[in-house]
Amino acid sequence: RQMGLQSCRRRPLIFVFEDVHWIDQTSEECFSSLMESLVGAPALVVVTYRPGYRPPWVDKSYVTQVALQPLTPEDSLTVVRSILPTSLIPQPVAQLILQKAEGNPFFLEELSRAVGEAEDLPPALTVPDTVQEVLLARVERLPEEARRLLQTASVLGREAPLPLLRALWGEASDLDPQLRELTRLEFLYEQSGGAEPVYAFTHTLTQEVAYESLPLAQRQALHAAAGAALEQLYADRVEEAYDRLVYHYSKTEQADKAVEYLTRLADKAARGHAHAEAIRGLGDAVGHAQRLPDEARDRRLLELALRQAHSLIPLGRFQEIVDLLLRHRESLERLGASALAGPYYFFLGRSYLFLGEDARAIESAERAITEATRSQDEATLGKVHYMLAQRGPLSGYPRDGLEHARRAVELLERAGEQWWIGPAHWAVGLNHAMLGEFDAALEAEERARAHGEAVEDPQVQSSAAWATGLAHASRGEWEAGVSACRRSLELAPDPLNSVIALGWLGYAYLEQGDAERAIPVLDQSAQQVGAFHFPQLQAWFTLFLADAHRMTGRLDRAQEVAAQGLQMARTGTSLWGLGWAHRTLGRIAQARGDLAAAEASLTEALRTFTAIEARYDVARAHLDLAALAHARGDSSVATTHVGEALRLFDALGLPRQVERTRQVAAELGGADGA
């Protein structure tokens, strides 16, 4: 996409995409992204596809559809005469060809070839009704060797690499004469420009007809042979052939091989953050695993379920993970495999955590630790501590979360889990941030970013970027905060991380005092994270939104949204969310002039933030209470609260907040707290 945009800036470009009706979902998403990015660019995009396919961007105002009309009878006759000499075409036969083909160029060509290859050409020649019948008739008229080679090539798909075709042919007879004949008859053509010779079918229908002409048993045998040949040809780079190995073994009786390569292909997709594609592949693997013997089947299905859980998390499908894993609990207990039980309860606990079911999350984490300890699985132990570190900010236990995060780093480094080390450092930083320790948070997030860069993983880098953004924004470094969150959005490779980055971008705007800019961003992020049933984050982003409405004077709307956020925080057992809810409700009440309600809410906010050691928020609560006391004419209480805020900001090493607090003290007419 970026290459295309940069090229467009230098000169107008034309992009041509043919046969888009065959596109897979991942490529379609990439293509749609390209189409959206080219809006307004000096580029022409030409796309061809068959009726029945509907591109997702087809209704855009900048798209024009042009239906290709059938050829006229005159043009159709020109096509026929390009295949058959005029002297060989009796008028009734030519008219019959035109009638059957109905202006379809491919049908015209194939009908003409079929007629030309017939041994005689009586005036009353019967012309097949469908193009498939035409192609089958042509295939059946081939000499036996040529026909078998064409059928063998059809098993390999639209394109048949010559080394693989030779391995599959496996006969003493030379296939070159047969290839020349099939090329002459325009069944195949040789592609040029590649690293190895490739023979391609002139049309997909030709390949399909040749393939369908094979008996099922012969097809399966050829697919099995193709799989074995690929394993040998790609022995030192088998990853390059995963998709073809899946294609072939999925069409054989070798269910174990189909499951193996579908799993490997899904793992590869997941590493590239194509998690929707990974889920589809794993779903296919489950279907083949059902054909395995009983003993192997249960274990394989459980392993596949764990992989599905891994890819469902970044898609935000937490309840689906819980439902999936609970269906396998009985087989897990029956297998009695601690090596599987540890990861099983880790994924189950993490999903419960994100769904706001704190007690079940803790219960699952404890079971995961027991099972991982039993099997001496330090990698899983590290991941469980990482999950408990995530619980720190989500549920409101950042001091415990910090200890779990440090333990996770230690265990994961010892286990050599290079990818997971980055998220563990990210969790260290996030817990520091909730404790108000922003310098330490930024140091940890820089380590997370560096690990993400080292393993070339955008998800780790994106998470580190938005966590860096929230730390900068909280310290009053608003431009740096906004920039980091925007960078996170650019890097985010999955729906979950994208919506989280968006929410924290809204927070950065809010801290900057730009409420009008924050509102649409926070509104969108709150709705999207709500679709994932992630109550803690939904509560946070909703409460940020409520505060933004308060800042713009929309007090009724702010009150309504804050009440929703309070309920979400309670549902998700998010103590930090509860603190934010009470603070926002207190600020709204004070803006309305209801000082008693404001005092009750702000005091509850102070109590909540103090209980979870969120010292930055404790200091801010003191400032809110100082402003409230000043409004009530109680300068002594106002001075006390300002002094506490100043002490905390100074202890946390936040000079901007210290300076601002001194200004507040001067405005309130109180002491500077020194």
C-alpha cells in the first residue's frame, strides 16, 4: 500500500487485478485497504471478476462498474474463424456454435477446437450444451499418455511446477513429448520468468474438468504422492510449501498429515497476525482431526483448541474462548496431561480476566500454576504471571501486578520465550503507570518496544507505544502522548490492539484539554471495546468520554455517560474504573452546584485511589477536593488538600504537576504547601 501511494506521488499509476472472484479473505482485506488508501490519488484501478462476486468496496462513489457484454454474432464468428479454417465450417455448424456459446469468448474457442478435433464433420454434428462437456470431450479424445499427464497435472492445481510434475509422473517414459502436445493443443502453456519451469492450464475450467475426470481413489493417491514429493523437494524449506501440503493432504485419507500441515500453516498465519485466517485453518484442522483414532483424537483436538484460543484473543472473542475450552475440559481431565493443563488454564483464566470475571480468573490462574509447576513448565508459569500482571491495572491491584510482571520477565527470559518477554516488560510499565511511577513506566515500555523490534512484532511495539502515550499524557507531555498513541494505531495489527490504542489516544486528547477532539475518538473506542465484552476497558473509555462531555459543558450527557461507566466498572470489578467514575460524577455534581453530592463522590474517589495505591490519581483527587473546599469557603481544608497533592506530585517526580499545583494554590489563595 505504501509503495503504491509513494509511486502515485511521482506519476499516475494503473493497477490491474484479474479474476478477483478467486481472492481469499485475507487478501481481500488487504486489497480493500489498498482501495481505501488510493482515494484521491492519481491512480486508475482496473478489476475483473465474475458475476456473483461482490467486492466490499463496490458501492463507493469513486467506483464505476462496467459489465462486459456478450460478443455480437459477427464478432463471435470472427473468433470461430480464428480457430477453424473457413473451409471446414459448414454454415449450420457455425450457427450452432454461435447459438450454444451465446457470445462467450472462451466457450466459442473451446467449441471451435472441439469441432476441429472431431474425426469427421457432418452437417448435423451434435454440439455439447455446456463448456464443461466441450472440455471433457476434448480431454477424452487425447492419446492415453497425454490424457494421463493432463489429469496428473490437474491434481497440482491451475499451475504445475515441472520438478513436481516430474516427481509425480514417476515413470520411465519422457513427459516432454506429451507436454509439447498438450501445449500445441492449448490445454497448457509454459510460464516464463520464474525460478523453475511451470506449466499452467489455459483456463481454470480446463483444470477442473480434467481433475473431475479422475476416479476418486486415483485422485487421492495422486494427492498423497504430491504431498510426499513436496516434502522431499522442500525438505530444507518446508514452510514455503505449507499451503500446497495442506491442499494435497486434505484430499487424502491421511488425516494426521492434513492436521499437521493445517496446524503449521495456522501457526505461520498467527505469527503474521493474520488471526482470522489462522482460525479458519484451525477449524479445518479440527474437521480432519475428527477422523483420527480415538486416543490421538482427543489430545489433538485439545491442542488445536489452545491454538484457537491464542488467535481468538487478539480478535477480542473472549467468550468464544471460554465456551471452546469448557467443551474440552472433560477430555483434558481424562488425558491427565499437565503439559496441556497449564496452558489450558492460562488461556481460560486470561479470557475470564478480560470478561471481568475476576474470581474465575484467579481460580484458573492458580490451577495453571499448579499444573505448570507439576510439569516443570517455566514458559507457562511465566505466562500465568504475565496474566496476573495484566490483572494489576484491570482489576486495581497494581502493586501485586508489578511483582507478577517482574516474575514473568524472569521466568520467560529463563525459558527463552523471546516473544513473550516484550509483553512482560509492557506489563511492568503499565503497573508502574497506574502507581504513578511514570519514569519507571517509560523505561519499561522502552524495553518492551526494543523487544518487539528485535522479534519484528508490530503487536508488541503497538502495545508499548500506547502505554508510552498514556504515561507521557499523564505527565503533561501531551504532544508526545498523542504522537505515541497515533504511532500505536499505525502499528496495531489486530482489532483488539487497534481499539485500545484508539481509546488511549482519546485519553491523550482529554489530558491535553482538547475535549472536542477527544469525544468522537472515545465514543468510537468505547463502543468497539464494548462489542468485545471487555468491561474494564469499556468502563475506562466511557468514563474518559463522560469527563470530556463535562469539560464541554454538556452536563446532562456527562451524567448519563458517567452513570453507564460506573455500572461497567462494577460489572468488570475494576477498582481504578470505580475511582474514575466517582471522580467524574463528583466533578459533574460540582459543576451543577450540588456541592454535597460532589463531596461524597470525590471523597469516595480519593478513598478508592488510595486503596489501590494509584498515587497520581490520589494527588488529582486532592486537587479536586481542594477546589470543592474553596467553593465552600473552607480555605483551611483547601490548603490541606493542595499540600497533599503537592507532596505526592513532588514524590512522584512530576515537575509540571508541581508547578501547576503551586498555581492552583495561588489561585485558591492558600499556602504553596512548602
